[in-house]
Amino acid sequence: QVQLVESGGGLVQAGGSLRLSCVASGRAVSAFRMGWFRQAPGKEREFVGAINWNGGNQYYVDSVKGRFTISRDNAKNTVYLQMNSLKPEDTAVYYCAADPRGSWSSRLANNYGYWGQGTQVTVSS
């Protein structure tokens, strides 16, 4: 079993930056695909970005390309989401997800078996 805990969320002004962290416990996730999703109030959960086990395959939703970057430190069992040039429409609860099929990243929520509880990101205009 894998437990995921996100941190790093908060309130930031538009144009600012935040770095979210997702720490895994219970099992090493070095071979896992890792993903970030978000859910804004009244909206469905949407894919943000994903990374495969070695970082060689990454995928981002168009709305965050060039602004968000995922990285991972397998020695620390941690994945990061660096968010720059934040916009009010980025306001959401951000969730980390993991799956042992790590060869390729995936944008599909159904391809992730483990989820964190989420961290709130609020971007003010």
C-alpha cells in the first residue's frame, strides 16, 4: 500500500509561484508513474501533468505547458510540481497520484491506483 501526502499549497498572487510536494510512504515509488490532478469548485477533476519513473516521459495539459514542471527525487520518494506564472484559474485542490505501471506517464485518472488527500492552491487576482 502506498500513502501519498501533498504539501506546499497556499495563497499566492497572480504571477507568483508555488512548489507542491508529494511524499510517498509505505513502498518505494521509484518505478511508479506519478501524476498531478486538480479540482476547482464546481468542476470535475482534471489532469495537470504526469511523469514516468525516470522522468524521461512527461505530459502536461495545454493550459499549464511552459508554466508548470514536474520533477521527482526517487531517493526521497518525492515528486514535485513547480508552478510559475500562476493565474486565478489555477485555483483548485491539487492531488498527487501514483501507479506502479511506471514505464509511461498517463493523463487518465483511471490509470492511477493511489491518491493523496490534496492541497489547496488559491491564486488571487
